[in-house]
Amino acid sequence: MPTATALDQATAMIEKTWGQPIEILETLTVQRPSTDPLLRAAMHVRSALAITDNAAAAHQNRLHALSRPGYVPAFFELERITSSAADLRVAHAESQTYLQSIRRVVEAREAAVPADRAPAVRLAQAAVARSGHAPHASGQVADLSVPSAVVGPSAPAAGPRR
């Protein structure tokens, strides 16, 4: 039974968080990129992860070919085995880094979407009411006794400016 790759884990995490198959999410990201910037970020990281995952598979296949049972590598192939092993480790580290960044994007989305939106709506309404931008009830006249703020200098300043 093959183990799940980092790309498979990222795909499952994104599908679970946004509640749709990855094909639909890819389409949404391309057609309407500004609707959900966190989805767009997760999909960008996932595409980079796909490239790294393919590179890791290529290095792993090369390493398996050079170290298969019954095969004795030639002396000049030892450098290829060593470099393939190092490249495979780098690709795995990059994959884990990309997977971790997708986790952080998912956590940011979960933190941005409160579970109970009712307190947030009440707080927003209270803030609007306190700021004085609330619409006036019919029949009430706005208090015009507050002087308007002056914008800019009242007269040109004399002398050099620095």
C-alpha cells in the first residue's frame, strides 16, 4: 500500500477546508482570483508542491534504479547515487515546507472565519452607530452645530521650505 505523498496530503487538506473537489477549486481560482485570496495562496503553494513532488519522484526512481537488488554500481555511478540521495532529501524538505505553508493558510482561513458571526455583526453595527455615520431616523434633523474641519493651510507660508 503506497503512502500518501505531500501533494496528496495538501490536496486532501484543501478539499476539506473549502469543501469542494480540487478541480472545482482550481477553476474558481483561475476564473475569480480576487474572491478568496487565501484559496488562491493555497493553490499557488499546491502548484509549487506538485513540481517538487514530481522532482522527488524522479530522484527516487533514479535512486531505486541505481541501487536495485542484484545490481552492483560502477565506481563512476557512486557520485550519481550520492547526488540523487541528496537531491531527494532536498525535495522532501521542500515538500514538507510547502505542506506546512498550506497548513498555515488553512489556519489563517479558519481564524478569519468566526464560528459565530452574530457578535461580529453586532459589534460592526455598534461601531457604525458610535462613529456618527448611522442613518438618521425619519423626522430627525442632523446636528449641524459642529464646525467643519479645515483642510490644508489657510494662507501660503512665507519663507523657504525644507
